[in-house]
Amino acid sequence: MANGLNSSGMAWMILAKLVLAAHAAWVAFNVLGPLWCWKRPAWRAAHLATLSLTLLFMATTGRCPLTDLENLLLARGSPAAVYPGGFIARFLERLVYWDISPGILGAATAAWSGLWLGVYAMMWRRERRR
């Protein structure tokens, strides 16, 4: 093959890209979920669940299992493709050339999650009164 990967390597790389896409969707739902959930109360619990799981992993391990899975798959397909650090830091850094520390990222995630937990709690309380 032109890129030096055999068919097995390509399969691992495709799986890694699928995990990357799922990871991007997870992050997008965490960040943009409020726009989707504002008029869809049934989705608020799903949004809070994704925020909570993200916080849980950041608080307990400091690592995202999707990043670890992607790197595992990349290593099987092409070891040179494995990247250090986390998913968000890697792609945000590429976009805006910032060096984002895990502590700042964790604090921002906690603040974002706390904000929406409070907003949803107020919305649920207001909706119950009606």
C-alpha cells in the first residue's frame, strides 16, 4: 500500500477514526447539548449523564477512556500515529495553538457541568410548578 499500512493496519486506523468521531460527538454534546436540550426536556438527563461521566473520569483518573481506546487502536494500526495528552487539548491546541493544562481543562469542565446542572434544576422546578 502507498501509505505503508497493510489491510490489518488500515482496519485498526478506521476503528480509531470511528472512536475519534464518537469522541468528537461526545464533546460536542457536552458543549452544545444545552442548545439541543433547551426545548427537549427528555434529553436533559442524557446531557447531564454525559457531563457527569466526563467529570467522573476527570476527577478519578484524569484520563478519558475514549482517548485511551483511540490510542490503543492507533498503536495497532500505526504506532507513529499515537498522540500524547488528551483529545480536547490535542485538537484545541491545533485550532488555536494554546497549551491547555489538564487542571484548567478539568476546572472548565466542572464549571460548565455545574452551570448546566443548576440551569436544568431551575427549569425542572419551574416545569413541575406548571
